[in-house]
Amino acid sequence: MSVLKRYERGEEIYAQGSKGGRLPKVCSGAAIIYALLEDGRRQIVDLAGPGDFLHFEFDGELDHAAEALCGTEIVEVSGDSAFSDPDLCALLVEQMRMRLAQERRHVTMLGRKTAQERLADFLDEVARCLGCPPGYIDLPMTRQQVADYTGLTLETVSRIFSRWSREGRLRKIGPTSYARGDHPLPIAA
Amino acid sequence: MSVLKRYERGEEIYAQGSKGGRLPKVCSGAAIIYALLEDGRRQIVDLAGPGDFLHFEFDGELDHAAEALCGTEIVEVSGDSAFSDPDLCALLVEQMRMRLAQERRHVTMLGRKTAQERLADFLDEVARCLGCPPGYIDLPMTRQQVADYTGLTLETVSRIFSRWSREGRLRKIGPTSYARGDHPLPIAA
DNA sequence: CGAACGATTGACGAAACTCAAGTAGTGTGG
DNA sequence: CCACACTACTTGAGTTTCGTCAATCGTTCG
């Protein structure tokens, strides 16, 4: 049995501290997964696009929250028979491996890269995750959300995007869309 | 069929770019998992203690390397029958969920915490991962390795540990062991 | 129109990095 | 046992990058 739900931009899909249960998977749209510290600092730990699971917690408490970036359909997969169904099991392991690899790239980015490198990596990640055509990036995120993904402040994000625009590396072509310019982004992964 | 191998301190367990295959699991000792950038910057993405798998790649290329922190025994688990064996499958999913949760905490630490908070979190993580008794920490890592885990420089790590010693928060009680002092570490998770 | 929200830009400050020098430890060979 | 080499660690001075605070601008929507 699976349940399909729709969330609008900014809507919370589940809260930090809520219980697991059925596994939510993105059908269409996009979501961010984030952790909140007690003092309000926020870190976005992952981006999820179509086909991505948001978590894998059957029965524990969730240590992070999820929120829709745009109109997003979520299907909830029952995990009851997971381990006796080889196909489902293989799917889960494959999905988890991809999330794990992405988190490890994220750790490397945050631990060892400069602000510019982080943003270049971030744009690549968004394009990959949301399936944008090469050279174009649909970015349905505020500067604050970009900052919370890259571990920067919104001012730093804004400054670097502005600089890249001036230098012809990035062009705004719509409210949420950008095109890569003639000059390459510095040191993109 | 499983193979048991032993590695000494500093020995490479596998290299970045090598092939997956059987899944390596720590039996005793401890290992670090890290990524290298082309220009030599290094980020340690995970710590593995007894019971932890190092990766879950049956047949892809590994995007990270692993190295023993001390004398360490590794058993390699064959994944051939993984998906048809419900028990093994459940074990894998459980293990991957724990690694994933840890990476997400690591991302939050690197993206949104100060140097002091990172080191406090790091010490907790080491204690948990290597199973140290409460209040004591066995730290078989150089300052450079600590820096590569926390996204800092070795000088910053050294300065903060020195300060904590002066302030009675941390005491060195052996070549690789420390005790928490009377004063708590600032803002440990 | 005007309120609300997001984005941009500037001036300034602080946390952490870089470079450099010097100090333990640890192991080795005489 | 001592001299040495080697590595890890500590500490200081100066610099850089990025964060903070604040003002302004642009858009959207009621």
C-alpha cells in the first residue's frame, strides 16, 4: 500500500524529532533535508529530487526535517516486507549508497573548500539532483537556503553570485533559472 | 567465505579509485575514511570502529580511501547473496543508516559550527566510535588527522587543545589518551 | 500604494589560516 | 648511555577570508 501526498513550496514534509515509519520518496518536485541546532542555526544536509528517498528510518526518531522546495509529490513506501523482498532490498541499498556518497562529497566540500568552490560544487549538485539540461540550472532556492547548504552566509552567497554575473560566468535568465556563461566557474568539481 | 586481514598503524586498507567487491568490516582497531582532492587537500569523512563497515560498494569504483589508525583487523564480507538473505540485508540497511546519520551530523558540524564546537563534537564522536569509557578518550590520531576530520588546520587544533588544557577542561594522561577535566567542554553536542 | 520579503552592496570586525620559529618526544646508531 | 635525526606538537605574528551589521533596492502581492 502506498500513499501519495502533495506539498507546496515551503511546506514541511516532516519535522525534526518526528517518528519514522513508511519511507517517503520524491515522485516529482524537490525537497531539502535539514538539521536545526538549538540556537537556530540551520544546516541543509541533502537535496532530494525525483526518485530519491528522504530517509530510511522504519521505526526510530528522525534527527532532521524535510521541506518542499516547490510543488512536490511524495509517495510513502511501506517497509514492512523490505528484507524479505530481494528487489526492494536491493533498491534500498542502492539508494542508501547514493545518499551516503553524496553526504561524503558534501562533507569534503564543507571541510576543505573555499566559498567559491562550495558554490560551484553546489550548482553542479543542484543541476544533477533536479535533472537540469547541461549549461542551465533551475535554482528554486533562496539565498538563505543556498547559504544553509554551503555553510556560508546569505551575504557571501549573494556577493559571489553577483561577481560571477559581472564576470560573465553566470547569467540570470528567469526568476529561478540561471545559465552558465562563457567563462567557466572556478574550480568546479 | 570471509577473509581476515591485519593492518598496522598508517597502513592503507584501500586506495581512492580502487574497485569495490567484498565489503570490509572492522573487527578490532579503528580506521579513517578520507577523500583526497587533486591539490592534496584531505578530508576525513568518517571514523570506523569495531563492527563498522568501511563501504558498501559491491562493484563500483571507490571515491575514498581507508587507512588504519592502529593495529586493525578487517574481515571482508561477501555480498553475493546479500539481497536474498533477509538477515544480511537487514544488517546492511541498519549499518548504512548509521553511517548516513553520522555523515549528516558531520555535515552539520562542518557547515555551522565554530572550531571549538567542532572539536568538542569530534571528541564525543571518537569516544563513541572507539568505545571509550565515559570521561576518557583514547585518541590515536595526529593533530593533522584531527584537523582533516574537523575541517581545521593542525595549528588551530593544537591551540584549542592547549587552551582547554590550561583551562582544566582536558588533561593528557598518556601518549594517546586524554581525560575530561572538571570544566565541561564548550557546547558539546 | 505600501507592506513584506528577498537580494544586493558597503564598511568593519573577528575567527581561523599561513608562515615561521622553536620545543618536546621517540627511535636509532655509535 | 648519549648524540642525532625525525616527527609531531606548540606558539607567535601577521594576513586573509568570510561573517556581522546596516542601509538600500527590487519584486510581488494584497
